[in-house]
Amino acid sequence: MTEAGRPVPSLFATRANDSSASDGLQRLDRLVARYGPDGLSAGTPSADAAESLAAIVRMLCADARRANPGRAEPMVIALHTALPRLPAVRRLMPRESAARLLAHIVRLAITEFYEDGRGDMSDTDKTPTRDLRRRAAPGSPNEPGGVTC
């Protein structure tokens, strides 16, 4: 709901078999049916599955950027609404598989949403997610030159 009490329109249609469904959701439904949740969100998905999912996420993010420039939250809400309603996702058992798949797609979409065409983060911290490491506290034994016992 908006401040005026009007419902917030969804960025994506909520049924993949609906003629008004976004092309991205239709493609995502077919991809889930083909590879299943583990084939898309496992630690090492096939190159074809990973590339196809990345292309679909880019498409969904482009739609979301046009609708709400600079704000990923509406896209995340729309994904949480639309993804569980896709026929291929509804057929998934156990439900944990669908939840893992949704979490994986949302992570990919948020990262993609904030990246510009050069791969730089446009309005966010420039540190790539994969390079974040637990940093030692100053003076700890794990810090270079820190206190050792």
C-alpha cells in the first residue's frame, strides 16, 4: 500500500500462463520446469542454467529499473509475490526447494539491479559481494601486526 492507501501495482504479472505475464516470468517458469530448483541454485549449476537464469534476471531487473529507478524494494516484493505463483514453482516439493530458489533469485536480482553496464555498483558500496570477508577486529590475533598469545 502507498501512503494514500492505494495498492502498489506489481511489476510482474503473477501467473506465468497469463497472456499479460512478463516475458521474463514466462522464461523463468520454463527454466524452473527444465532445471528444477537445485539445477538453478545449487553451488555449481550448469553453465547453460546459470547463463539462462542470469539473462532472465537481467530482463526482470531492466523492467524493474524502468518502473522504479534506483529502488529495488518494489522488485523484491514483486518477486516474492509472482515467483510462488508460477506453475513450475507451485509443483516443487518440498516447499523448502521453492524457498531456496526464491532466495537465490532475489539475491541475484538485487545484485543485478544495482550494477550498471560496466559492472560497477552505481549507488552502493563498490565492494563486490564475493570479495567481502570477515575482517579481524583491530588488535586481534588475526589482524596483521595484532596481538598474539
